[in-house]
Amino acid sequence: MGAGHDHGASAAHAGGQHRIRLWWAAGLLAAFMIVEAVAALVTGSLALLSDAGHMFTDVLGIAMALAAITAAGRAGTDSQRTFGLYRLEVLAALANALLLTGVAVYVLIEAARRFTDPPDVPAGWMLLVATGGLLVNLVAFALLRDGARESINVRGAYLEVLGDLLGSVGVIVAAAIIAVTGWSYADPIVAVLVALMILPRTFALGRSAVRILVQAAPRHLDVGTVRDRLAAVPGVCDVHDLHVWTLTSGMDVASAHLSLDPDAELGAVLASARDALHEDFSIDHATLQVEPVGAGRCTPVGW
């Protein structure tokens, strides 16, 4: 017997807001990515090239986020997908993390090669383009900030833009050093620093996505505490086969078997258990099976 709340309307509303902001961010970044890529080829700047490559992953990541949100919003029309397509969001976030890792590794390898023979880079053009990139990233950063708190996929795009913003700052610093001192090593050094700043955030995003995909319990929830809280519901004498996992960002779900006292009222127990999960753990979708005490537990499963 199940108890829970429908997430469809709220998910659709949030998805619509995220989609509009993602479109604006993607358009701005795509337009400037072309400018930066051309400037990197003309100037020979590795720092600009790394920033352009990073911006490309921003655009690609946002495109995947848009595709995932759109697919999730349309999933309700398919009766075979009983949980919708929310997991597409998580898959897209994992793909973003892998792409960003690839960009960072490429920059590190290219920087190592350039340390032996750093090319001359026109600092003026480099500074101008990097300043434009900083402004574009600030706008995209503002557009994605709110959605990053609610969606792991938007968070992936947000982290990519944040890394790119830091990259633009680094390119500006490198351009200033080259302009003042003529020290060409500033270009590959800044490229390495940007890559090293990107990697920890990327690993964190990938780890969060994998945790959801393997259906591990959310980090902020202790399964033992959830079990104890359900066991404390009046009329419940035992809790077993408890599972808690995350379906997608902000949507934790649970299932459990509850053994009831002979005199327990079924409706009251279910309502109290549902309220406990909602109020104490923000779990709004729970599937609860009730059994009379002494009926014996279900055959244990392998997981």
C-alpha cells in the first residue's frame, strides 16, 4: 500500500524556469565561444584556448541539461516510464563531468609541452578577449545560480560556468603579466592553474551523479534514523526492508515494510508514517507495505 505526493506540477514549473535561463546562458556562451576560439587561434594563447574549450563544454553541458529537462517534462505521457525520465538529468550531469575532466587533462598536457618553448602571445588582444569572456560568464553565472540549488544538472552547468569565470580571470592576469614583463610562461602557467581549479569541482559533481545512479542513500539522511522514526509511529512494532534513495535532484524516495500491532488502525498508521517522512526527512514519495505482526517477513532479497 503506498503513500505519497505528486511531484508533476512542481517539477514542470521548476523545469520551465530552468529551461528559460539555460537558453539565455547557452546563447550568450555559444556566441562568445566562437569569438574566443578565433582569438585563441590568432594569438596562439593556450590560456585563451583552454577557456574557449571550457566554454564549449559549458554550451554542450547546458544543451544536455535542456534536453534532460525537456525529456523529463514530457515523460508523463509514457505509461511505461513510471518514474518518468528524471534520471536523464543525472546522466547528463555525469557526462558533463567527464567532458570537463577531458578538457582539463588536455590543457595540462598541452601546457607541459609549451613549458619547453612558450610562444609569444599578443597581450593586448588576449586581455580584451578575456575581459569580454569574464563579462559573459558573470551574466551566465547569475542566470544559473538559483537553479543550481535545485537541480544537479543545472548545478553541473553552473559549476562549468563558475570554472570558466575563474578561467577568464586567470587569462586576464596572464595577459597583464605578459604585457608588463613580457614573461611568456604566464600563459601556460595560468592554463594549468585553471585546469587544477576545475578538476575538484568536476570530481564532486561526478561523485554526486554516481551516488544517485547506484541508488545509495542520500548523504544528508541516516537510514538508521529513518528506521527508528518509522518504528516510533504508534501502532508499528517492526520496520524492515527499508530503502531510501534519490530519484533526481531534490526528490528523495523511500520504501519500507511495517509490521503492525493487532489493534492498530491501518489508515492512521499510514498517515502518521507519511507525515513523519515528510516532516522529518522531506521525503514526499514513500511506498509503505503494512503487515500484521506475526505474519512473518517477506523473503529477504539480495540487496
